[in-house]
Amino acid sequence: MNFNIQGLITGADRSQLAQLPGGNFLIHQKAQEDFLSLVELAAKDGIDLGIVSSYRDFSRQLATWNAKVRGEKAVLDSEGVELNIKNLNEEELLFAILRWNALPGTSRHHWGTDIDVFDINTTPEGYEIQLIPSEISQAGPYHKLGIWLQEMVTVKKSFNFFRPYQEDLGGVAPEWWHISHGPTAQVLEHELSIDIILNIVDQSEILLKETIKDNIEEICAGYVFNIHSFNN
Ligand SMILES: [Zn+2]
């Protein structure tokens, strides 16, 4: 086990991160310049690209995970509607959470290469961003951003950013807001393996640990490696 690799995968090693202008968000050094170029391009098209979330460490991902298992945070179905988790067995609960939340240790946000974005310009006063599919519907606040982002990715004007959750591949639900810096993320992607993920899970205080271990191959194949690839 290479500790350095595991540290980078789980976000424990912050040595590759840089602070974005404005202060609150960390991003991988190698993704910073491209992200700022994307923000500049967006501005030319009338979009004020803001960040909901960029780098997140393991403990934050773990806190969200455990809160969902305990029923302290809503677990949503594919349309973004809250599920009654009392009706689910442990395995069903596990896969319901995975639709919207990465297993701690496998989140691409640990790497600093992946960012959840929104448009500051079209956010109504007092509006709380939910990051759900309906927000880019015709009537939603981020309709314009959703179309613009996909267009830039498709015509390869997105400064190496791509959308790993662009369409529904049966694992993670499509996330219009989630972008990833392809060349930088790929390096980490290649280091991820079932063995490393099992090791991370084993060492953690994660709820549903045994159910996760029993289903680790399906989790990795369906939710970790199952993304829209940068090279497509
Ligand atoms: Zn995200």
C-alpha cells in the first residue's frame, strides 16, 4: 500500500491544492488556470460561474454519508424527491445513497479536480441551491448554465473540463453541475482500485461498512469507474 497515493485519493494530502481567488475554495494546482479561463469565458456569455463545492476531504464526505444512513439528511430518488428510508433494507439504502453521494474515499471532490458550479447571475434572491435535476429545466434558475456548459464541453471549449456524470449510466445520477478537469483527474482515476477502496473503507468509521464490503465490486463497477470518460 502506497500511503502517498492513498492520501491523494482521499484528499488527506493537500500538497497539490491551491486557493482560488476569493478565498473559500481549494482546487488542484494543475486545474486552477483552466478553471479561471472557464470562468472568464462564461462571463463573456453573461454567466457568472460560482462554486458550490470544490475540494472536499474524506471526513466531510464521511459526515454526509453517515448523516444519510442515520436519516439526519434526506436521501433522494433519481428525480431528487426524498425517499422514506425506513422502507429500505441496508443494501437498498446503500445504493440509494450512492445515486447522489460518492462512497467516502471515492469522491472525485477529494482530488481537487472536480467542481460543482452554479450561475450567480440567475440565482434568485434568498434562493438555496439544491443541486437537483429540475434546476436546469426550462423553468429552473440554471437552465441557461446547463445548456451553455454542455455546449462548451461538446465543442471542446471547456478548457479540459468534462462532465463525468453527463448522462445516466445506471450509477451516479446525471449531475449538470459537476465538472471535472480531465487531464488531472485521469491521473488519480488510474490509481483507484478495489483494493485501495476496501482498505480506505476498512480503516474508517463508516456506517453500513459490512454491506459496503459485501458489495464492493458492484459499487466500484457501477458508481466509481462508471463515468462518462474525458476522452469520449
Ligand atoms: Zn460534485
